[in-house]
Amino acid sequence: MTLAPSTLSTVVDIDQLLAAARELRLAGRWERAARLLDSAAVTEPAARARIARAAAEVALERDWFAGTDTAAERITEAKKVVPDGDWDMAFLQLRRDYGRLLLVAGVLSLGPAGKDPESLTALLEGARALHERAPDEVRRGWASMYLGLITDNHFADRAAAPAHYTAALRAAEAGPDDLLAREALRHLGDHDHDAGDHDLALDRWRRATALGARAGTVPGTLSQQMLLAVLARDTGDEAGACALATEIARWAEAIGAGRLRAQATAFLAGTDPTAPPPGDGS
């Protein structure tokens, strides 16, 4: 017996719909989140814009953790219905450009080598513009976060980046915004680690792990635990480091986070995922 597809429809508050999609996205259930958003039938332009923007964010996060390439199409579709000058849409585009420029010939590359200088300058100027016109303190904090990431990972200016992360952390704590605080602590801890201050790095990375878990980000929490594995290795606990990395790889594979699984597997082979960009003078 063949059952016909269900045609049942219901009215759902758009804020609740977007909140559910966000939680699915953070949990690494990207396909389910996308299908939920795609199933919404809306005619009001503002609602269509919010749903399209949310779908683009799902695709962007999926690309980041899974190594897929789905965000470009979603961002293009969203721009057709999102009003010109929308800050959140511009920030999504910046995030995609940031991630795209991290790859040189398909390989993750930190620092400016092999990258178009004009593209890097445009990326930095775009982040500055978003910081200037941010509509609230939390969004300004996210712009600060990306100013730090661009300065760190594309320009290899390790001395200048922490000030941006510190500004992002202040904004996150004022918000509050657990995900922004997690990002800021994650990268401030990276600088502590490189400076040899393992105690401060451990404190910040533990806080970042807890904040990510509280916010519901499964792949984000796994990626943060990867840094705790790094510290375990640095302090001589190789068995603990490998045990943690093995579980991270297992979990990452289970949720389809291929890029994260590859990072954990490389760590088990001896790679340090926190190594400074080439050309760093520290």
C-alpha cells in the first residue's frame, strides 16, 4: 500500500519557526533546518526575507563544518528578497568571503600568501564598514570578531588581532551573546597558548566550551574540545589528548562534520591545529 504525501498545513509563528531552525542549525542538523525553512509558505515580504536569510545562514554553517559548498546559491537567492543595505545579509556575505579566502587551491591557508591582496583589503574594509554601521552592540561585537579573524588569519598580524577579540568579548558580555563570547574566548585563548600561558588558555577554552554547549552548538563544542586536546598534549597528557581527539573524530563523522573530523584525524597524526600562520613573527 502506498501512502500519499501529507498535505497537512498549519500556521506557525515566524519567530518560533526561525528559533527552531536556528536550534537545528546549531545542533548540526543542517539538512533538517533547511527543509523546515523551505517548507514555510509565506507571502509577506519581510517574512520571506527573514526565512531566506536564515536559510543562507544554515548553508553557510554547514559549509564551514562539513566542507560543502552550498552557501553561494542560498545567499544569491536571499539577496533577491532581502532589502538593500540589510546589515545581517551583508554580514553573511562577509563571513562567506572570509571562509572562501581561507582556501588556496582547495587547501586551508593562514596568512596572506597566495591570496589576492585586493580581495583581502576589500574584506577588511567590509568588516570595518559593518562595524561602523552596526545597529546594536552585539552586532558591532560580531564585526569586531571578524576584524580580528581577518587580521589574524588573512594578514597574519598576530599583535593587532587580540584587541578586536577583546572588544567582541565586551560586547558579548553586555548582550549577552554566548556564541559571540565563545568565539572571542576561543581566539583569545589561542593567543595565550601561543604565548606559552597554558593556564590562561585553559581557563578561556574551558569557558568557551561551556558557553558553546549552553548555546546548543554541537559542532562548535566539538571544535572547542579539540583545543582542549591540544592543551592536554602540550602538558604531557598524550593519552588523554588522543582519547579526546578520537571521540571528537567519531562524533564529527556521525553528524557529517567532515572538516572537523579531518582536523581531529590530523591531530591524531601529530598536526597542531593552533599553529600560527606562516610569517608570524611571535
